[in-house]
Amino acid sequence: MSNERNLLVTTGIFHPESGGPATYLYELLPYLQARGWQVEVITYGADPQKSTNYPYPVKRIPRRALPLRLANYARTAYAGSRTADLIYIHTLGLPLLPVGRAPHVLKIVGDQAWERAIRKNWIAPTEDIDVFQHKSYGGIVALQQAIRAREARSMDYIIVPSQYLKQMVMGWGIDADRIQVIYNALPPHAQLSKLTQAAARAQLGLSDQPLLLTAARLNPWKGVDHLIQALSHVPDVHLLVAGDGPESAKLQQQVDQLKVADRVAFLGYVPREKLAVYMQAADYFALYSGYEGLSHSLLESLRAGTPVIASDKGGNPEVVKPGINGFLVPYIDVDALTATLIEAFQPGKRATLAASSAAGLEKFDFQTMIDQTAAALEAQISQR
């Protein structure tokens, strides 16, 4: 390909906001620029309070009333599309108007129809995402499923971060040869200074108590309630919960009802750098969620040397090697989770798993992610 190609990136969130797509793009785009892509980003959101200099233009559409927000985004994206050689899309449902012949590549990290149906209370908050893929719904839920599938099918190419997600998207009617798995990865510069567990605890003012850490947006499917339930049957183990969200008050109430307030601490939002210290301080990082496309948190914990306890859902089995770097637990099975916690805190178990925490992480190599993503985008240009 020629040295310069215009890449229009459309997304719902972007740095410095938190979230997988925001972090992924912020880390990826400089490397694409180094390969000759001229990048422009369009996103929702206000300008950062402090000046943030990017080596490419970032156009932010304020989150005003819905019709005005959609119209402003569509108008801005239309202008960018006219000179784009390729459009890289990072969420379904963006108001993109058809223009020109630029190929459209979409990265899918979840099922927006399922998330929206839960958020809008159209289905129960406990509705399993895998059941959702095959269950027949009526009315607006069925409409959301159809819209999501139709939009995905309209794309020239789709990138997903796990084999699990590839199978899900194939279920929407997309041929396998139009979907590529490119595993997420952590950039080398994200590796902070390695601390011993004792040093990390000293830095945070934590005692030497048996310690479990979880970090997540507190949504119903993140399974923090199941962790708390299991913890109530395992004396002495303490749980730190990093993150906030709509389930926060409900979880606080559960802790009080189960009389484990002395063993569960809610940390609220924790900056990424400090969360890395908590990961090194913990005996285990737990992610007992009902859905994960491919969790950065699991990768971060394992790279920090801390073994993990995860549900057997979504992309988790592609990261966790049971008995080697952690545990996979059936979801939802609180009895199995309780038994796993008891086993995990047996003498010597944590040290054995921590010694092999890096097993399999070579699959999640940052340079490989860059190379494969660049090649996928360039191939779409070449085919045109």
C-alpha cells in the first residue's frame, strides 16, 4: 500500500474515558500512524478538563439530547467519511451515513442488543447472554436483535477479541471468513514496577489477611453478588471490590444482610495504576461474571503475577488455564464457587499458581495484535 491512507475511527467513547474501546484505541492508534495511516477519531464526550494532546485530530460530540446528539455525530462522520480510505468502527448503533466506497471494518466486543435490553429493563437483569442468542423474543427485544445482526452483516469485515465472540457473531448470520480473531493485549509500557506481595500490601496499608480482589463495572452480570454470597461461607477471607455502577447500593445491602461488612470493602473507582498495586497485593483476582468478551483485567492480573478465579463464561477459558494459573468455575454455581475459594486458600496453593501465572500469555502479545490489526485493515484496502 502507499505510505499514506486516511483512517476514520468512529467510537462511542475515547480516552481519557474508561472502558475497553477507549483504552484499546488510545494504545493502538499511534502504531497505526507509524505505519502510514492518517488517523481521525470521532467520539461522543466533552473535551477533557485538562489539555490532552493527541498526534491526530479527535472530534468529540457532546452528549446532548438524543436527536441533536445523533444529528451532530452523523454530520461530523459524514464529513470525515468523504476523504476516508477506511472506516474503523468500534460500536454498533453509531449514526453513520453511507458515503463513498471506503470499506467498513467493525470491532465487536459484545452484544449491544443484550446489554441494551438489560439496561432498559426489557429483559431480566439475570438473562444469560448465551441464552439470549437463541431465545425467541417479541416486540422491541426482537427488533434490537434484528437491527444488531443486520448492521453487523452490512460490514465488510469484523474483528473480535476471542474465539467465543467469533462463534457468537457467526450466529448473527455472518460468514466465518469475514470474521477474524485478534486477541487483545497489554502494551509493554503498561507494565508497572513489579512489587512483592508484601511490598504492595505495605504500600496500600493492608494487613496479611487472605485477600481476594475483584474489579468491574458493578452491573448485574458481573457476578459480584455471587462472590459475596460465596465469601460468606468462607471464614477469614477478605474481599476488595474496585469499581462502581448501578448495583452498588444493592451489593452494600447484601453485605449487611450476610453480616460480612467486616470482610468486604468497596473501593469505588480505582485508577489503573493503583489497581495494578492492588492486584499485586491480592492473593487472587476474581472475575465471576456472566459475560466477558476477553478481559483485560485477567491479563493484567496474570502479568502482575497474581493467579485468577474466573467464571467459565465468554472468553475467560481462552485466558485461564485451570490448575496452572488459576481456576475456572461454573456460572452460576455458588456452591462450586465456595468450594473453589476454600481450595484456593489452602496452604501453598497460591504460591504454586503464581509461579505459573504467565503460562499462555504469549498468545496475547501486543506486537502481534498491532501486526494482525494493521494487516487486516490493509487487506480491506487492497481488496478495493
